[in-house]
Amino acid sequence: MSETQEKVMIKAYLKPTCGWSNGVRAVLRKYNLPFEDVDVISNPVAYMEMVQKSHQRLSPCVEIDGVMLADVSGEEVEGYLIQKGLVKPVDSSDSTPINQGCPTH
């Protein structure tokens, strides 16, 4: 892990089983970034915190160093991390889709 990565604080408001949430997890694992995985389904207080911070009700939302990325895919999180210079692009052997929605049921 690089010095930059050690300093990045990430709080991810995610559903336990959801394509979008799993895509965010896959990206954060890909770059070996430590993050707090906050379950917004079983924790109503965490859900309300996400709504208050993001100003909307859809997840996933990812807070990176105080910047809230609302209703994002793993692809969008990866783009943000690269654009801000927090990571350098790498290939991954993880086959988890990073831009796939949740089941409709």
C-alpha cells in the first residue's frame, strides 16, 4: 500500500448483497484501500446518516476524505480515485462486476 492510500479515509454506505455495493467493494479491494463497510439495510441509524450526508436515499454512497459520492457504482468510485490521484490504474483478477445493479426482487 502506498503512503497516499494509508491516509485515505473511506466510509462506504452499502447494502449487504447488491450489485452496485459489491462493485464498490471490489474496487476498494482492487486498490487494497481500507474502508468502513456500513450496512444501510440492517442499521437504520447508519441509513439516516447516509441520507443526511448525501441528501438522497439511494445507495451506495461513498465518503472519501470527507467528500460524499452519492448513488455511485464501483466504476464511478474508481474514476474518482484515479482522477484525484489517490490511486494509479491497475488491472484486477477479481471478476466482480463494478457497474451492475441490484436484483429487482
